[in-house]
Amino acid sequence: MAFTVTSLASGSSGNALVIQRDDAAILIDCGIALRTMERLLRYRGIAPESIRALLLTHEHGDHALSAAALARRYGAPVICNAATRAALGAELDGVAVELLPVGERACVGPFDVSSFRLRHDAADPVGYRVAADGAAMALAVDLGSWDDETAAALSGADLLVVEANHDRELLRASAYPWATRQRIFGPLGHLDNMQCGELLARAGVRAGHEVWLAHLSEQTNSPRMATAGVGRVLELANRRGVSLRALPRRSVNGPGGAPAWHSDTRLLQQTMF
Ligand SMILES: [Zn+2]
Ligand SMILES: [Zn+2]
């Protein structure tokens, strides 16, 4: 039985990703308004009632905006770590919260879920790895730097969703205030295209893997720059044949209106080669 990963929104104006298998779905982040979220789910034919849980990477608004509202309306628990729970405070009052300490695993519906620590200026930000039926996806967004642990957490995943936030030169030359640029550049800010490529290379991506470049800045990056920049780093590292796709800010209605990945494409590739 295959599972499907669909990106509904990605970037500083909101993040949401849905993973489905049969009639069960889980969300990673819910950083857009509830009505927008419901509309984007409807576009994809996903009933909000099928959402079994909402995993939060961290408490920033572009990831957690309507998490509580969605959880309350559809009775799905929020899964996060204790520091993120504490940072969200009264916002989560009346919401069922299941704590997942960093590095631990849990069964969520049909999925095997684990988290890993990221370096970002939030209480205790994490990435997630979600596996089912012998396939895995891993997500690392909102991180200013990475280490071997980050690379290991992503390693071997069939679909990798990794932040490629900005182009360094564009950010340097941007009109952002000095303090904002320093924050983004910093070790607890956001990854640039080169850092993203280096992380992917260290994680061992190879032909047949699918990579989604996430959380692109509208001002200091573009889909073309991100895929070209990351692609160049991977080529230099002799990692050829990796499928790279820059995520749009929002999915749209209609066939092909949202980036989607099916775990059975991987199984298909395994039988083909
Ligand atoms: Zn963010
Ligand atoms: Zn953030």
C-alpha cells in the first residue's frame, strides 16, 4: 500500500504538507489560515476529517498559525515536543497534545514518525521522518546550519524536503535591514542554496531520490536559482540523477496543482532497475 506526500504551502507566508495512506492523513505544520487550509485540502480531494494528527516543527506563525484551530475543529491531536508546546502557551488550550521528545519514534495512524533536532531560533525546532510500507520521507525546514546528525536523519529517505531559503548574494544585496539579514545568515536562521546542496550531498542523495526545495524566499531566491544552485553543488559532489523540484508558495486547484510524490514510484523504480 502506497502513501502520498503533497505540499500545500511552503515559505514564510505559510507551510503545510499532507501525507496520506488509505483514508488516513497526517499534516506537517499548519501555517496558513484555517479557511485557506480547508480550501487547499478540498482542492486535493482530502477530507479534513481524515487528518489523524498534526505534527509541528516549531512554534513560528508560518508553521503553527492555525494548528490549534484545525486541531479543535477536527479533533486531531497536535504532536510536538515539550518546549514547542510551552512556547505556544494558551494557544493550545483545549487541544489534545501528544508530546514527542526529540529523537523518539511514535506510531501515528499507519505511519512510523520520528523527529530530529534542527538549529533555528525557536524553542526546540525539529525535522521529521515519516515511514510506511518500506518507504520514507524526511523533512528539514527552518534551519540556519546543519551537522552530521541532520544529514544522518535525512539519509536514505526516498523523498527529502529541505529548505533552500535564499541565494547568499541576493540576500547580501537585499533591502532587508541589517539585523534581519544577520538573522537569516546566522547559524539559527535559514539555509541558503549552497548549504542546502551540501546537506543533501552529505545525506547521500542519489539517482532515484526525489528532493523538494522548500521555504524559498520570494525576495532573495527563485525556483530557477534554487534548483540551479543546489544542482551545481550536487554535481560537484558527483550526485547525479537526483530529481530536484522547487516548491511553490501555494498549491492551486486542478490536476498537477500541487507537488505530490507517491511512495510506489520508488517501489516501481526498484523493480525497473
Ligand atoms: Zn518558516
Ligand atoms: Zn521558523
